[in-house]
Amino acid sequence: MLEEFVSEDPNDSFSRYALALELEKADSRVEAATALREVISRDSDYVAAYYHLGRILAHLDEVQEARAVYRRGLAAAIEANDQRARSEIQEALDALD
């Protein structure tokens, strides 16, 4: 159903984000990362996507890329004044160091 929503409206960040989370749950992490990259590409203000993409990348042992994603996510969270996301992303970034 989420795939249908995304195909009907490719710019719907929420549906694309939800699809990525479902892909991750199904152990399709590479596909989930691709979907999250697309969310960020289309909507760089979708702060939650940075956290989940960084987490997936870290799990895939792409630690350098995960750090870069988390740093971009921190900037987006600060810009959006989203303290919760900022805290979660900072915590995840600190855990990588």
C-alpha cells in the first residue's frame, strides 16, 4: 500500500519515509537506505529521515557516511528548532565516536 502511495505522489515525504521504515523492518536495509536518501533529496527538512538513515548506515558498517548524515541531520534539526530530533541525532553521532 505504501508503495502505491509513493508511486501516486513521489513527493509525499511521509509515505516514502514510512515505506523506508517498513523496508528496514523486513531486513531490506539497503533498499531502506535508498528510500531515506530519496526522502532527504526531495525534502531536506524531513529531519527524522536523517536519524534513521544514519542508523541504517551504521548498521551496514558505513560509519563515515553515517557520521556525515547525522551531521547534516543535526543542522536540519537546529534549523527546524526540533530539540528532540537534535538530541537523538547528537546521541547517535556520539555513539559512533
